[in-house]
Amino acid sequence: MASSKPPTILEKIYAQRQLDVDVAKATPGTRPDELKEYLSMNLAPKLIALVPRLKRNPSTSTSNPSLSLMAEIKRASPSKGEIAMTVNPAKQALIYARSGASVISVLTEPTWFKGSLLDMRLVRQAVDELGENRPAILRKEFIFEEYQIDEARLFGADTVLLIVAMLKQEQLERLYAHSVSLGMEPLVEVNNAAEMQRALDLGSKVIGVNNRNLHDFNVDMGTTSRLVDMVRERDVILCALSGISGPQDVKTYQEQAVNAVLVGEALMRAKDTAVFIRELLAWPEA
């Protein structure tokens, strides 16, 4: 008998994205074989490596280095609704880049987050003027097929998000391997100890702990703190994702040896984004 339990938010998003991807794959110009051919023609933009870029920020040359910043372009979300619907992603990305962000995360999911691949391509084009100093570009998406990773590479991403909670282990391993084969070390997202172990078994070099449970979208800022010990003494960059809103959050995670924070809503709502970033991370003035 089928379960009468209603789908979680993550399950709803996953189901919709499967429909969206089926449409894209059937559309002339974006069929899977066409994306493969574009990649084989070396039409994808030049990559930068995620791991070394995450280890560099405006404070790394000082005596008291801070965490690195993954700054997010986020118009809306399932939990908060509209956040910044009139944002210009390219302009916002330049503010993030010039303020010292190591990574710019771009949500490309259209239904709940109001994002697109075009947003990501324009973000990438905007920061290209910074050359080797530009931030890495993350495709923040609900990825379940190699096709979406090919899309990400062609549209200018340096890395993609793989969410352990929505992937079977075989899927996770296959998608991780495909991303790495294209030169993109993925950000692997976890929410509990079991998922963290799966990410470690995978050999992930960059692991993000989402303080927001994607099934019910509740936030628990202690989620990252509880999982820190699992990566201690390992060659893993640990990132805290979701819920970070002020300097105290960053200070707490820094004391726990977290390496980076991903911040979206607070940056999108900030009156002066550059000042907010500097105060959030306790970075020196540029």
C-alpha cells in the first residue's frame, strides 16, 4: 500500500526538478548529446580550483585569519518566500567578489528559488574581469543527473552542490566522479552524522553542513557544531551552511575550526553589502 505521508519540501523540489530536466533534455540545443559535444569542443569557460580558492580570503595574510565566505545569490526560498526579487545577479556578484568572497553560490532552481542558469552565466561573466583572483562559482542546485553537471560546467560553474540527503549512495558516487572528471571538486552537503560518514567515505574534500533540514526547512545552528569532530585531523574543508546572520555566528564556528560559511539571505537583505561582509567576517578594510 502506498504511504499517505505527504511529501517533504525536498521531495517536492526533487520531483519538480526531474520534470524540468526532462524538458531541457528534450529541447533542441540542450539535449544531452549536444552538451557533451560542446564540452568536447572546449567551449566551457576556464576553471579555477575550489580547494585552494576556499583557503584564501582577505584575512589569510594577517596574524588572525578569519573564515572564508561563500556568498549566495538568492532571490527567494521555500521558507522565506521573496527575499530580493529585483536583484541584479551580476552587480551583486561583483560586490561579493570585490568584498573578498572566495565562492559565489548561485541558485539556479526556478520554481521556489526563482533562479536560472542565465543568472549563473552572467555572474561568471561579471567576475571574469578579476582574472585569477575571481571567486569560484558554485551551481547551487538539486542535482541528480550528470546532465545537470554538464550544464553547470558549460554555464561557467567551477563547482556544484551534491546533497547527500536526496541521493542514493550509487548516485552520489557516480555524480561525484563525473564532477571531478570535469575538473570540478563538488561541495557535498550533509545534515547529520550518517550523511557526514557517507561524504567522508566518498573522499569529499569540501563538505558543507546544512543547518537547515531540507525536509522541513527548520534551522538548528548547532548542526554544524555537532559534526565538527568527524572531520578533525582530516584533510577536509568544512563549511557551515544556512542561518548565519551575524558576527557571533561566525565567531562561534571559527572557534570550532570550521573553515568557511555560506551566507545568502542576510547578504541579500543587507543595506550595505560590502560593509556587512567586512563586519561579519572581521576582515580588514580593502
